[in-house]
Amino acid sequence: MKGMSLIVRTITRLLAGFILVYGAHIVLYGHLTPGGGFAGGVMLACGLILLVLAFGKDGALEIVSENAASAWDCIGALAFWLIAVLGFTGGYFFLNFVGKGEPFNLISAGTLMWSNIAIGIKVWACLFLVFVVLAAFRIRDEG
Amino acid sequence: MGPYILCSMILLLGVYAVVAKKNLIKIVIGLLIIEYAVNLMLVLVGYKAGGEAPILTEAGQQTTNFVDPLPQALIVTSIVIGLGLTAMVVALCIRLYEKYGTFDVLLIRRLRG
Amino acid sequence: MLFLLYSLLIFMIVGAVIAIETRDLLSSVICVGAMGLGLAIIFLLLGAPDLAIVQVVVEVLSLVLLLRVVLMREDVTIAHRYRYGEVFATATALLFFGVFIMLASTAYKQMPQFGNPILKVSQDYISNGFAKARAPNLVTAVLLDFRAYDTLGEATVIFTAIIGSLVILRKRGRIRDEGNEPDS
């Protein structure tokens, strides 16, 4: 799949960093402001899909390859399950076992921040992978 | 009761598109419309008149006037799952187009292999 | 505020009718996009900013996916032939709509009125949510602390849906002839 024109590529180089940082902000501050793991994960996927659209499939696969995206997908899902199982140390499954700090700080509310990060990684890797495979699919006599 | 009836009309339009249309893309669009209607219905049920968003801004805030947070938590995941469903249905459409060369449902049913 | 809600709902209904009935597939996809953005504004009016963020971003990605299919060839619209069954199908659909709306309004009278939810389960979450989970965002606290099992199930569903679409698009197969190698 080819990329797009020079104007689009230049603007993408300037903007993609901002989109990724904003997505990471929404994931990390998910327990203080509206957002959370799902919203931030989809936004991170949008930033990388912008790279696929502007630079073509090969340009984006140099940054994150397909095997790496697949690995991050599994890591995200397993990390969420691990946080749940570690709740057994406190008593029962999914117990909020990390100590709760001061409210309205960044590191507070126990396992909520780590769960948000795990889900953000999982959703981002998933959506990026499915989009790259859809973009790379060539019908046999397509130009 | 007014918003509920309008939301049911959106749902019925989506069902009509899935059942009675011949073009495969219109069927996919009908699926998307059904999904919008279902998500909207559940959030409408949980709305409290004059309420605010369920987010605290200072430590001792009164929580008497909040909208119901439980439907919102479930619909967040439902919207993202809808995106995964759209991706899978679009993948099926691409495969069907590659094999049969058309998006017409009646022709796909007749050409076997 | 109620007037704005009604006008946005009617905007969504008009957009749905245009998206279904028009023959040009590109206009149809754009109308679905407009419906999705109207839905995001309705979510903001109903006090759900979390949902509005997710709806806007997911809407953009759905549009990109649909455009990938629609713009594959130049001639994806199909010829419109009038068949006798089509008038019958439309009339039956309208009749069914009428019956459904009549029965549904009887059922909606039994539900609590729009604007006064019963809040039987959520009253506990609203009153004690901040004290128990120490998170100011009650929606995230419900999603990841009180109802974390459901979130685990939903993460599994997303995983399965994506694996399903990857399996459908796999290109490995029998080697048909000499010049055709299976790419992965």
C-alpha cells in the first residue's frame, strides 16, 4: 500500500508524536479525569494508524513490526490477568491490594493505574495489528 | 418516554437494513446502526434529570446529584467491542469480494464455488 | 436541554434513513459518520464524557475501515432492478414497525420515567465509591475495581474478535500453481 503526498507526510511527522503523548496521558490519568484504558488505547492505535496511512505499510512496519505488535497484545492481556491473580496475596481474586495513596495524586487508587496501563497496551496492539493486516491484504489483481 | 421511542426507531431502521437490503455494505451499515441504538438506549435508562457527570472534583463533594455510573462503565467496553466486530465483518466482506467479485447477496448465493 | 436532545435524535434518524436509502456508497458511509458524531454529542448532554471520548475515536476508526472496503474498486454499487418482492418486503417492514412501536410504548410505560432512574445497585457505588476505592473517577472505579470480572471478560472478547479477523485474512494456503507463492 502506497503512502501519500509530501504535505501529508510532513504534517504526520509533526503530529504523530502529539497524538501518542495525548493517548498516553489519557491512559495514565484514567482514574482522575474521564478516559481510562479503553479510550487511551484506541487513541494510541489511531496515532500509529496515521503513520500507516501516510507512509504506507512498509514505512510503519519499520517502527513496530507485526510480531512485536502481536507480542505486546499478549503481554497486555497477561498483565491484566496477573494483576487479578496477585490479588490472591491479599485475600481473594481481583483484590485491590496495592496501598492506596493520597487521592487526586497520580499514583493512587491501588491497582487502578496498573490495570489501565495493561488494558491500554492490549487495546492499542490489537487494533494496530488488525489494521495493518487489512491494509496489507491484496486482492489478486488489484493495482 | 419520548427519547425511548425515538431510540427504538433507530433500532428498527438498523434491523430493516440488515434484513431487506441486497448490497453487502448496506448490511454492514445496518449492523453499525443497531449498535449505536443499543448503546444509546442503555445510557438513556441511566440518566438522572439535572444530574452531573459522576466525577469528583474535590475531596468532600456531595454525591447526591450524580448520573448512574454503572451503565456508562459497561457501555465503554461495548463500544470498543463493536469496533472489533466491525473489523471482523469488513474482513469477511473483503474475502467475499475476492472470491465472488461482487457485493450482491443474491448473486453470491447463486454462484457456488 | 431536552429540546437539544430531541433535535439530535431526529438528526440521527434522518441520517440513518439517508444512509440506508441512498445508492452511492460513499455518501452512505459519510452519513454513518455523521450519525456517530451526533451520538457523541448526545453522550455529552447525558453526562457521560468518558463515553463521548471513546465514541468519537471509535467512530473515526470505523470510518477508515469502511472506506477501505468501499474504495476497493470503482464499481461497487450494484444495478437496481425492481422485483415484485421488494414492494412486499417494504410494506411488511412498515407494518412490523407499527406493531413494534405500539407494543413498545406499552412496555415503556412500565419502566421508570425518563430522568428518574431507580439506582438500586448504583446507590452503593455513588455513596461509598470514593471511600472504598479512593478514585475520583467513579466510572473507572466501577469498571476496574467493583466490576473487574466483567472487564476481564470484555478484554477476552476483544482478543477473540481480533484473532477471528486475523484468521479470516490469512493468506497461507495450497500452492495453486508454480508462480503463486503463499505470502504469510
